[in-house]
Amino acid sequence: MMEFVGFAFTKIYAERFFENTDKSKIETSLNLTSIEEIFPKADSKKDSILKVSFKYEINYSEGVAKIEIQGNLFISLEKSFAEEILKKWEKKNLSDSFKLPVFNTIMHKSNIKSLQIEDELGLLPHFQLPSLSLSKKDELHN
């Protein structure tokens, strides 16, 4: 079983070079940069802690802006599963059952931080935020 036991940003870089335009194309990327065992879990001889390092980038086209976030996700898991993950990482062949929850957790934390940065720099959000609107029926009654 895999349990997320920690998360930390190690680098947050953001810069707006020009005024934002509605025509700006926004591209995001998320890459795992390393996976390593940092130490066995103290209270168990069967568990390990893996440190998964990542780099998350948001690039606005036309050189408008760039946001880069780096950090680490710490995962507790059975020693045999940790060894399997490390072997697969060396071959760059991680399973989807491992990558999916890892990427979702990183994206969740990084998207929140990115939205905060985008707001402070006056940039358009890198994804469509939910919003409420009136239905046609409600518009006619007002």
C-alpha cells in the first residue's frame, strides 16, 4: 500500500515579461526528475520512504510569462514495492498504477500554488475555473 507522508516545494519561480493577452496559449508540463529511497521507515522493517522529485512548468506563449515549480513528494510503501519502483524508474518504465496517484497529488498541490501566483502577477489562469451563470429562463425573468 502506498501512503503520501509529505510534500514540499523546493523552488518557485515566476516571471511576467509582457502584458497578458487573450490570445496567449498556455502550456503545462509535469516531469518526475528523480526517485530515490531516503531511509527505511523507523517503526517498520518492511516499509520504505521514497522521495519523488518533480518539475512543473506553465509557459504562456508569445513570451508573456513563465512559472516553474519544483518539489518533492514523500511516499511510504512496502519495501518490496519500493524496490520494484526504483528498478522501473531506472528503466523509465513506471506503471500507471504508481504514476496516476503521484501525478494527481503533485498537480493538485502545484495547481493551487500556480493559481495563487497567476493572480498575484495578473495572469490568466492556466485552466478554466468553474463559474456560475444564469439560464436563459432566469435571464428573461430579470
